[in-house]
Amino acid sequence: MKNIIAASLFLLGLTSSICNQSFKKETTNHSDWIKLSLPNGWILQAPKGFRAKTLQGIDSEPGVINSKQDSIYLQFDSGTEMMKKRDCSFTNNIEKAKESIEKGFYKTFYKIPSEHIAYVDTIDNKVAIIVRPTMSGHGTVAINISDCKTGEWLGITGTDLTLVKENIVLDIFKTIKLPKKEE
């Protein structure tokens, strides 16, 4: 019984350290990258040759971001929550994201920590959950980012990317922005 408890505590500590990994903030010089506009005001930077195309959705705005040159194919979905969160605070959003990784959707859907690593980070002063496969080339690279003040959210995923392509996608994620809307 003591061994089971010790093993459980070890795995909990390992999961917590994996989930709290910091998403590298430093960006390399991408002066030759282009700006892509996505639905609901989201924008990002990507290497030349990338295109974004919105597809038909029912209650959200899905689409694809791809590059024939690098053979990178990403899917995205964007929308607006119907009700703005009452407890919209940066701290609350970080705690909810961590809980979703440690005990909720991300843990079960992405099989954390056996098949994927997930962690919380901030991009453009918004809370984001980043997902990476534990073994490059076998799994999903994803970001889910939202703005609780406006209710806008964006999710982008790519699957089975080589390490080089995975790093390009992670660099793209770092450039995501939601410019403030004029009122």
C-alpha cells in the first residue's frame, strides 16, 4: 500500500512539473513572415507560403492553415462564447486551465502524460493551453487560447508533425494576437 501511495505521489509530482513547463517566450526574428487573419479578429504570423481558409461552420468558424512548401496542415476553430464569464480574471483562468490539464478534458482526451504534454502559458496577455506529443511525429500539437473579457476563443491543431514542423507551429502560436476591437 505504501508503494502505491509513493508511486501515486511521484506521478502527481511528475505530471505537475510537466504541466507547468514554460512555453518559451523568446521569438526568433521572423521579419519575412506574413500576417494571416482568422475569424473573430484573431491574427497570427506565419512563414511565407502559408494560407488561411475559413470553412463553413454551424456554431463556430472552422478553417485550415496550410503551407504546400512545408507540407504543414493545421485545422482551426474560432468562436464567441454566448455568455461572458462572471469571474473573468487572469488568475481564475490560469487555475481553470491547470485543472483541465491535471484532472479534466486535456488529461483524458490527450492522454497526459503518457502520449502528450500540456502546459499553461500566456500569449498576448491571454491564457493559452499548449499541447505537444511526448514523441515528435506521433500526436497532436495544439493551442487553445481565449479572451474571457470578449468571449472570443481560438483553437489550432496539427497532427503527426516532424520535430522541425512542430517547432515552426509552436513559433506560429507565439505570434497569435487578438487586437482590441473599436467600440
